[in-house]
Amino acid sequence: MKRVFIHTFGCQMNVNDTMRMTEALASMQYAATPTAESADLIILNTCSIREKAEDKMLSALGRYRQVKLQRGALIGVGGCVAQQEKQKILDKVPYVDFVFGPDNIQKLPEILQRIEADRVRVVETAWVDSESYVFPQADPGTSRGKATEFITVMKGCDNVCSFCVVPHTRGREVSRPFGDVLKEASALTTVGVREVTLVGQNVNSYRGGVSFAQLLLRTAQVPGVERVRFTTSHPHDLSDELIEAFRVEPKIMPHFHLPVQSGSDAVLKRMRRDYTVEQYLERLKKLRAARPGIAVTTDIIVGFPGETDEDFERTVALAEQVRYAGQFSFVYSPRPRTGAAMREAEWGTVEHAVKVKRLDRLNALQKRISVELNAAFVGKTVQVMVEGPSKTDASRRFGRSGQNTVVNFDGDAPAGSLVAVEIGHASASSLSGRQVRVESLPPVMIPEAAALVPESCVVA
Ligand code: SAM
Ligand code: SF4
């Protein structure tokens, strides 16, 4: 048996791709290993959403060079940077043996055979046509030991947000046929999974034979599935039908990640986001009326080209008004071949120090709001899906509320149980309490010694 170590950067799509890589390599007798130093094959599954992610990838490659020198390990680069920068990687890093794009994961065994047979560097970054693209089918065995799992329902993105590199690295949108999604959900329940999260860059524009709302409703009906989540969405695809699904199906969890990006219409226009702040708020109002108590989280970019102090104040005011349960805020990072990078000189670069100050202010605001929102749960009982031992104190248990908040608690329920937890303490990022009742035990007992993520998967 040979050993593979996969270093995963970036989003959940990449984490899922890493699992499919591990499965493809199992057919070549490769088993996952937790350290690069013990590997015969090292793969970097890269992210190019911001420059920092690319820099991290390059510095990791530098570290793995030693393993190549000492053990003769093969080194491959996959994911979004590989797709966009294949030539740069090959030129700059002579010890990389192969480069492959997100559409070429299934070709990994063939790539390795070619390297062994011909001793050449291999590049596989061709797009697969939308019509011919076949989503890798997950092996449920990979998910054994997890109460909650992700299912890829689409790839690529047909939007043209001016800051975003995804359409250049992941190509056009392709939706996975809904029957395949339901089959995968069903297969996952046989190994103990009770909560599934449907993932894609823009899931609510799903077109796999039924609407996205229908897909959620049908997934909720799969026997053994108790909770359904999804990520991530574009506000302009938040349809009335999707809002209605939240009203009628309690298995769809009360959490919606709805990236707004900016609170200024002028900035949204330059970002090519296709909605105004007023339209965004109107959708949100409808959603909150359909599902009272729903937690809404968001992404915000600060320092987008031309963002003035007034624009930024509008973003702060929006965040105050919406009171997001969580916020992922980023400093704008120019990406190659994107519209905003090409027009940055015309629109005006925001100074780095100003960007950082704005980011700090948003983060401080979010911390205050999160503390206030979480404090409201103290003294209340929330339902939690148990995922295993607490990451901060192994004598306690850990899970998530319906709103997707981390809950650490004193209790004994096995992973996969749904329990009622009385909340005693709250912080900005989590709740803490004690188990007062087990509401349902998992039909399949989960061996908790199993890793929560594949051993080879290290998210930077
Ligand atoms: N599809 C989702 C949407 O439309 O809102 C977002 C997916 S994107 C992979 C994740 C987040 O990365 C975005 O919401 C955005 O806030 C951030 N992001 C994307 N490009 C960026 C850039 N050039 N600089 C900083 N942040 C960026
Ligand atoms: Fe990128 Fe999301 Fe816009 Fe698609 S919708 S281009 S993934 S930010």
C-alpha cells in the first residue's frame, strides 16, 4: 500500500473534492496518511479566491520539497490555482510532477500511470463540457463516523461578479441530476449520516431536473435524513418558492447564508451583483416572516475599488440593521482576469491600511451582535445534533443547533443523536449547556474513534 497526503485549501467544495480524490486514489492502492513526511504522494488541493490563499499554497510547496528530496515523493497541484496558473506553477516550481484542474479528479489514476510509465510531467486542466460532465459519485464508506456530511449538487458559476475568480477556475454552472443527489443522501444514511448540507458555488440557481426548493424538499423526505442545510447562495436567486420551502419543511434548518458583499448600491453595481440593498432587505424580510428565528449569515468585502467612507458606512448600517448571526468579511484582493482587477485604476484603489481598519470595525461590530444574539439563548433549551466530543474539552459533547451555532455541553448522547440542551452560557462564537433529554438516538451507531474528516484533509 502506498500513502497519499492531501493538503486542502479553501472552501467546502475543495474539501469534498479531496474526498473524491482519496476515493479515486484508493483504486491505485493509495491509503491516506496524516503527515506529508510519511507520504509517497503529496497533493495540494488549492484555492485562488484571494491572493493570500495562493501565497499559502506556494509556501506549503516549499516545505514539501524536502519530502521529495528525502523520500522521492511525487508532488501534484490540483484545484483552482492549478486550473488558472498551470504554466506559472510548472515554470516556478520545477519539482511539481503534475497539475490537474477541478474537472480532472477522476483522471488521477491515469495521470499517475503516465508519470510512472513515461517519467514526464503531466498537465490535465481541460474543461469537461457541461453536457458530458459526470459528478464523481461519493463512496459512503468515506463518511463513516460522521453524523453530518456535505453533498455536491452543482459546480461552476454563471454569474460574473467583478471581483470573483470562480467562473474562471470552475467554469460554467453544471447541476447534478436530482436523482443522483437523493441516492447519495440515502447512501449516506446507511453509514450513520443524519444531516446533509447541499453544496455548490451558487446552489439556489440549481437546475438538475427540479428547482432548488424542490431538491431541498425531496432531500428532507429521504428516509433517515433528519436535517438539511445548504451553502452558498446568491441573493438574486432567493425565490418565493425557496422561502416557501422554509415555511413548510421543518427539516430544512433555520439558517441561511446570504452573502450581501456591500451595503452600498454604487459598490454593488460595480461588483455586478444584480440587486440593490432595498431588494436584498425585501427578500430577507419575506424569509424571516416565513421562518421566524432563522439565523442569517453573510459575506462582506471591504475596500472594493472605489469604496468611499460613505459606502462603507452604508455597509456598517446594513450590518447593524440586519443583525447577522455571523459574518465572513474579507479585504478585497484583486484576482487575475476579473473585471474589478482590470478596472481598479479607473475606480480607485483603497489603501491597505484603510481596508484593514474597515475590516476591524466590521469584525468588532459582528462580535457585539453575535454576543447579544447568543445571550438570548441563555436559559432556553435548544435542539442539538451531536457530532462527537467537544473540541475544547474532550469530556464534554459537541454539536450544532438548528441555527448552526456550535453548542458544547455536558452529556452522554452518542454522535448522531438529537438532544435537548439547556443553555447556561453564551459567547460570540458558541453556546454552552447541559443535556436535559435525548430526543432521538441514531439508527446507525457511529464509531466515534473514526476521524471527523478524512485523515489526509488539512484545511488551511
Ligand atoms: N457564490 C457566493 C456568492 O455569490 O455570494 C460566494 C462564493 S465565494 C467563493 C466566497 C466569498 O469569497 C464571497 O462571498 C466573497 O465575499 C469572497 N471573495 C470572492 N472574491 C474575493 C476577492 N477577490 N477578494 C476578497 N474576497 C473575495
Ligand atoms: Fe463568485 Fe459567487 Fe459571484 Fe459566482 S455568484 S461569480 S461564485 S461571488
